[in-house]
Amino acid sequence: MNEQVRDWVRAARHIAVLTGAGMSAESGVPTFRDAQTGLWAKFDPHQLATENAFRANPSMVWDWYAFRREMIAKVDSNAGHRALADFARRHPGRMTLITQNVDGLHQRAGSPGVLGLHGNISQDKWLDTPHACCNADAAVPGSPPHCGVCGNMLRPDVVWFGEALPLQTLTLAENAASSCDLMLVVGTSGVVYPAAGLARMAAGKVVVVNPHPSDLDDAADAVLSGTAAQLLPQLLED
Ligand code: BV8
């Protein structure tokens, strides 16, 4: 393990962590770029994860999310998720965890106050502003479930491309980035914004953890070439 980076971790009063799909790869959740297995192989996720795609073909997009939900329900957090949760438990208030992931595995590992920039795949919300008739518990089952009176559809409570991130969450993430002594950037290709921009606005040193080159390596003070579950336990042990 890179001793210099471990020294940075030990010396840091406030550590911000930004994670992406690579964080959950060792849990068995394919990353966004290699998520497209089997019947979804021919679809570009950046195309599917849009309001237009959902309105154009609601059942196709709903089924894609149902496929991912089933997969996520079968897996568990890995040693990388647990190392972050353990560090936060041992050092309350010293770490702010920001994730692009919608799988809930950080939360399942016990990480407190996770800033979920892109939502939560296991929750639904109404596509259009709900009327008095729109009761999710009474929604007509189907792909997707919908209101039996006005036809309003349920959609996954995630941020689709072209949609704004939850403002309060983004603001808290930006505050953490601009006040950190150290930012760990784990398992992200760094191509999706404004999430990737957080690494470029980090006040402290930036350390990338990724087995492959990423678009944020140029912003890094150190690049640790390895996986989240392998490196984070070593990096974060006291
Ligand atoms: C918006 C939820 C405006 C849905 C997601 C600036 C420049 C260029 C483009 C833009 C820009 N600003 C905005 C844009 C447009 C767009 C964007 O960024 N496009 C990209 C593709 C060019 N951004 C948006 O549309 C955002 N919204 O801008 O709104 C606006 C503002 C106000 C009012 C109205 C509108 C919304 C972006 C969020 C979209 N939703 N997810 C869902 O999940 O279905 S993004 C989704 O894709 C993920 O959440 C994540 O963010 C991204 C995937 O990236 P990664 O997580 O990094 O995963 P990836 O597979 O790419 O890479 C995995 C990495 O892990 C690899 O590097 C690999 O090497 C590594 N790895 C593999 N195994 C391991 C590992 N690492 C460690 N350990 C391992 N074991």
C-alpha cells in the first residue's frame, strides 16, 4: 500500500469520498459501462436512463430497472463498502460519503449520511405531478404500475440524464468537496457531470482508486491502480 497516501488519510481532518459503479463491481453489480448484459446488451444505458426513453417506451425502461433491482436485491455490500462504513464509525464526522450509485449498498453497509447524487433505484415516484387520484399503494400493477384514474405512471426515483440532481444533496456534496483535506475518488470513470466535477473542485489532495485509467486521473495527486474491495480496507485501517 502507498504509505504516502496512508499518511494523507491519517493526517486528514475531513475526508470526502466520491464513488461510482466500480465500488459495487465486486459485489456482483456490473458497472454502468458493462451493465449491458444479456437482453440489454444492445442498449446504451445513457439512452435508457432518460425521460424521453421512458415516455417513448415505458415498459422497456421499467423492465430494465426491474432487471437491475432484482440483481441488486440478490447481492451484498463488499469489503470496500464495509471499510468506508467502519472508518465513519471509528471516526465520526471525519468522512463525507458522496455516491453516484443508486444501489443502496453503502447504506446497507452502514455508512451514515450517504449523499446519493443520483437517487435510489429501489424507490418509485410519479412521472407527472400527482393528482388527488394518484395513490401509489393503489396503483394498477404493470410495466410500469400506473394510476387507474388518470394514467399517471410510476418511475424509479433516480436522476435521469438531462434531469437536475437533488439540489440540497448536490450543495452538501459541493461543500464537502470544497472543504476537504483529502478526496478519495473510487470506482468511477469520471465522465458524468456534475458528479465528476466534485473531484475537480476538491480543496484537498485527490486520490483515485481504480484498476483502469479514468477521466479524473489528470486531477489526481495519486492514482492507486487496484480495486475498491482490495485497497480501501488497507487504506482506511488505523
Ligand atoms: C444534468 C442514475 C442538467 C440513473 C445516472 C458537462 C460535460 C458533459 C456533459 C454534461 C455536463 N453537464 C451535464 C452533462 C450531461 C450529462 C452527462 O454528464 N453526460 C455524460 C454521459 C457525458 N449529465 C446529466 O445529464 C446530469 N443532469 O446535467 O442536468 C440540468 C440542470 C438543471 C436543470 C435541469 C437539467 C444527470 C447525470 C445523472 C444521470 N444518472 N444514474 C441510473 O442509474 O439508471 S448516471 C450513472 O452513470 C451513474 O449514476 C454514474 O454517474 C454514471 C456511470 O459512471 P460510473 O459510476 O463512473 O460507472 P462506469 O461504468 O462509467 O465506470 C466504472 C468505473 O469503475 C471504471 O472507471 C472502471 O475502471 C472502474 N472499476 C471497475 N471495477 C472496479 C472499478 N473501480 C474500483 N474497483 C473495482 N472493482
